[in-house]
Amino acid sequence: MSADTPMIVFVGSDAQRAELESQAAYRSWYVFEPTEDALFGPLAQVVTFFPDAVVVEDTGDPLQHEVARHLASIDFQPLVLLTDHPEAWRAEDGAFDVVLPRDARAYEVLDALRALLQDAEPVCA
């Protein structure tokens, strides 16, 4: 695990996952496979594999709030949120290092992660 070849846990839609995996592979980054259990699967991946980052896409599934709440309770960082309704995430306020629009392109998400992991400025802002 490093800023050069990060491992990412993604919680969200299959479409966003596919785009993220494609862009991550292009950079030689790794996105963990989706799990059967929408709540405990991502949490188990965090505890077992110590990923470099977690990206949560707001698809309206309340389990995503639970995942974020659990990760915030153990001070996991960095957390990235993709949402068009940040006000709906007030309970997790402060837990996310970056909040991007839900339709953010995968390269924008990965660029924000690169900046976080390397403590650098994002290429696209």
C-alpha cells in the first residue's frame, strides 16, 4: 500500500464501480471486489486489508450511511463521498475528507485521492 499504488474500497453503484475500476487499472491502482454483504463486506475489507481509501457513492441506500458511520467511528481516513445532497449526510459531517458531486468522473475521484494520499494539490479542480 502506497500513494503510488493505492488500494481502494468502493461502496456504491455497479456503473460507478466499473468506471472507477477501469481508471484505477489504467493507473495500476486496485479497487476491491464488491461484496455480497453491503454493510459488513466493506467494513471487513477495511479491517482485513487496510486499504488506502474508501469511496462512498450516495445511491440512496441507507446502508451507505451505516458504512460511513462505522468508518468514522474508527477514524478511518481518507473517506471520499460522492453525493448531490451533502445535507443528507449531516450525521457523518466531518467524516469525509473530500465531497464530490455524484456524477464526478472516475479520473476526478482518483485525482482527489492522489492529492489526499500524496498531500498534493489536485490536477483538476
